[in-house]
Amino acid sequence: MVAQAIPKPENLMVLANSIQSSAQALTDYWKKNGLQQPSFDANSPKTLFPPGTDPAVIAVQHELLSAAEKLRVLAHGPADYLQIHLLGFLELAAVRYIHYYKIASFVPLPTPEAPPGIDVPTISYEDLAAKASAAGYPVVTADLKRMVRACASSMIFCEPVPGHVAHTASSAQMITSPEMQAMLCVAVEENLPAVEKTLEAIEKFGPDAQEPWQTAYGLAFDTKGQGFYTYLTSQGPERVARFSLAMKAANDNTGYGTKSVADAFDWARLGKAKFVDVGGSRGHNSFAIAKKNPDLTFVVQDLESVIEEANATVVPSLPSDLANRVSFQAYDFLQEDQPVQDADVYFFSMILHNWPDKYAAKILKKTVDAMKPGAQIFILDSMVPEPGRIPLGQEKVLRCLDLAMKNLQNARERDAQDWEGLFAQADPRLKLDKVYTLPGSVLSLTCLSLEA
Ligand SMILES: C[S@@+](CC[C@H](N)C(=O)[O-])C[C@H]1O[C@@H](n2cnc3c(N)ncnc32)[C@H](O)[C@@H]1O
């Protein structure tokens, strides 16, 4: 029997005191730095902490979230909590409705300069239904009311005047943030249909299926032998662009974001180095590192459709310094040999967790075959800790993404042992040099080299 860590006593008062002290520390931090405190107001800033915030402050936020969640569970009591948790699934029907019929876009936003809570613009359910109907959606007042009110029970929309809807901070994001819009689309239109097929896929393809198409997603969309990415690409540039934008939203998220990648390692130490960002999407990680490290040059590689989209939308607006140092290249890491053989760094951010071992090993092997002496591989991905070792909210993100990986591609979030097994399978000469933690993120940066 494996020894278990003894959990700290956590009762209502212990948790409430912890919440009190974390909330006070954060409030002091926001006041001292002249930042807005969190509120439900539609004009609230999108995130609570500016880039570069001290990780110790983010850690306090996580303590607050963990304690608040545990307090909520205890305050419900076991049976009541389980029931509330299960009822939460039903809310997805309302989120789906709001999304498909673009309800958030018909609710007025306050002007950006409007003071919080004063003259909040509202719309009656009747007028809201009329606007949505005029746009061609089958929306009637009775349905609309129940859907909006279900969301409002999670602080997404509110009803400041009975019968009249207004935006909250979170519902406003559905309008003001293109990234969050894309994230909502991916959640509702890609992930949700797959979730319903998880068991069916296990029964049909077996619990150890290793092909990226033998999945819940494959069944939900009848992908005809194509994995998630190949299928998505076959569906045209809009769907690919939407997914890339949603990835940017994930990247902006403090818990699962890669945006602190520039600070995770002393990249300047590499000198005048060439950096290949494999599966780099629209190049956001390369840009973040490039801005702070003028000696580095970058090749961002991705599927042809993604690169075409990046060339059309990202490249034309790049400042000349970045345009001169960051180029884009179409490269399929499963089908082709790595074309860049003089690089110093091959960087994989959020790539290998998308692939079952069989394919992740193949991707790494193609990299090893291209590496010049002294070149390194950097992997930015999760290294899943034992349960209960990270804050509850962060653990929830990792565990849910692990499920998403299984549903989309038969892939997974790996722990230290999984990674070791993968490296050995790809090439026994691969040597793990160091694992760096990313400030404020659940991700790790793993550095590998090739033993002579
Ligand atoms: C989860 S996203 C990660 C994007 C980016 N590296 C990041 O950290 O945000 C996975 C990326 O892998 C790309 N991809 C999927 N299959 C690929 C393939 N066969 N060859 C090259 N890129 C691929 C996708 O287009 C997507 O941009």
C-alpha cells in the first residue's frame, strides 16, 4: 500500500479564514497597484492580473479559489453537492442555445466609459426575442427567458430589472473578445458533441485504442478515418482559424497559458540561435520570446492551412523587427521529414499532449533525425503531478483537458513516468536535461538533448 499524504484539516472556519486572508491580500495588491478589483460589471477588464504579475500573487489567487470551492462543497453537504454538480450539466443546453442564436450580441453593452453599476443598459425579453427572430433565429420569449435565466444562475447575464436582461462581466466577453467567442464555439461545437460519445468510442474501439480517429470525436463527426486535426483542416479555413483563435484564448488564461514562456528560460543564453516552433500555430509563443530576445530567429511551422491563414492575417501587421526574424513554413510533422536541419532549438508547445504515444514518438523521432550536434528540444506541455499536489482549480483544468485529449485524438496529459517512456520509445539517446516550471501556469518546460 502506498503511503498517502495526510490531508490538512479543512472545516468551514479554517476555509473561511483562509478565504478572508487571501481576499484581503489580493484586495491590497489591486489597491496598491491602482488596478480594478473584480466585479460583475460588464466593463470589467478581461483579466485580473497584468502580464508579468508576481507568481506569488497568482498563488494567492489559487489559494482563494481552492478554499472557496471546498467551502462551497462542504456548505452543500454530500448529497446536495453531488446533485448540484450533476444539475450543472443541464446548464450546457442553455449555453448552447445562447451560442447558436447569438443571444449575447443582441444584449446592449454599456459604453466603455460608463461608471460601474450606473444606468446599466438592459433589454426586455420580448425585445431580445424580437431582435433574435429578426436575425432569423427560432427564438421565442418563453424559451429565451429560461435559457438566459439558467446562465444568469452562473453569473453569465443578469436581470437588474425584472424582465430585463443586462450583460455581466462574463457574458460581455462573448461579444468583446474574439478569442473567447472562438473558445465558446470550440467548446460547444467541437468538444460537447464528442463528450456524449466517450463511452461509445471505448466500447467500439477498445480502451487501448491508439489511432487518433478511433475516438469520441471521430464518432460524433463521422470523420471517416481522420483524426481531429486532419478532419478540422478538411472542413475549411474558417473552422481551422476558429480553433487557432481558441488556442490563443487558452494561451491567455493564467492557469493553462503559455504566455510566460518568455520568462520560463533564459533564452538569451542561446545567443544568435535558430528556433523552430513546431506546430506553432499563429506564432504567438515565438513572438513572445522574439520580443525579449533580439538575437534569436524563428521558423514557425504548422499545417499548410494554418500557415496560409497566418500569412494572410498575422504577417501583414507585424512590426518590421519581428517580420525580419520570424518566418512561417508549412510542415506536416507526421508525414514529412523535418526540413530545418540547422536549428539550435526545436520547440513543441502544446503539441505532444495531442497525440497518442505511437504518434508522439514518431514526431520526436523525425526531430531527432534532423538535429545537428548540440541542438536541443524544448517541450512545453503539462507534466501532470500526483493528485492533490497543485491547487484545485489548476488540477481541474488538467484533468478536464486530459479527458478532452482522449476524446479528440486518443491522446493524453502525461505524468513524469509517461514522458520518460515516450522519450525512450522515440530514441534511447534522448536525455532529459532539466524541467523548468512556468510562472503562474500548470505547464512545464522540459529540455532534452541527444547523447552522443
Ligand atoms: C494545441 S495547438 C498548439 C499551438 C501552439 N503551439 C500553442 O502552443 O498554442 C496544436 C497545433 O498543432 C498543429 N498541428 C496538428 N497536426 C499537425 C501536423 N500534422 N503537422 C504540423 N502541425 C500540426 C495544429 O494546427 C495546431 O496549431
